Amino acid sequence: MLKISAISFIILILVDQHYGFQSGAPEDVCLDMTPKHYNAKPQLPPAPYKITIDKFSIPEDGTIGVSIGGSEVFRGFLLQARDSQQKIVGKFESHSSAKLLNCLSGTNNAITHRNATDKFSIVLKWKPAGFKGSANFVATVLKSAPIFWTQLKSPQFEVV
């Protein structure tokens, strides 16, 4: 009986290490946005992915679309909006293929994948939620463990 339990435990550990966070990034990676898959390092630029936004100047009560996509499929992502001091700002709306995160002391201020299926792109909705000023969207995109890029940035946008 002890042998079966030990074998089951080892299999669970190996499965967890191989697949990483299939259901999205945990909140403890909010600050550095670095996946913990195999303790791997980010890939060097250029990344095959980019972040695009549908407006560069938005009213304070407006919602904008932001998308992640590129020339290759990806399995995971973590996306935030950050101001010029790198503070996480605004809120994301819920999405069927993504889950909301409460980073640092915020609420729904980051969004990550819900599953590790291949994605060609994803379009998400973000609101300023009281924020005014200049910001960029910042993302980590995971092609597959352990291949990922961090600090991908959108063009700067302004909330007026």
C-alpha cells in the first residue's frame, strides 16, 4: 500500500511540473510576471507575439479592447495595464477563456488564461476604473513550458 501511495505522489509531482499552470497564472507572479515552469528564463526578444489596442485615447468611463496574438500559437498569458510608475491600473472584464486575478491590493486588475489549449489570439476588455494618465499593457506570453516571453508591451495609451 505504501509503494502505491509513493508512486502516485511521484506521478502527481511529475505531471504538475510538466504541465505547469494549465488553469492560469497564480497571483504570486503578479509583480515580476514570470512563470515558474522548470525555473526557466524568458526568451530573448523579439517575441512572435504582440499586444494591440483598439484606441490610444479613451475617456475615463470607456472600455477598450486589447488583444494578444502573433505568428505562432500560444498556451498561456498574463496581462496587466501599468502606469508610468509601473503600478497596475484599471480592471479587466470577465471572459470565457480567461480568468481574472486580484494582483497586489487590486481587484480584477490582471487577467490570465483559463486553460492551456492552443490560442492564435485572444481579445479582452479593459476599463480605466478611475485611472487617468498614460499607461501600457504589459504581458507575459507562454508558447509552451518552458518557452515564454515577458515584458511584452503595447503602444502607450492615454486615459483622459
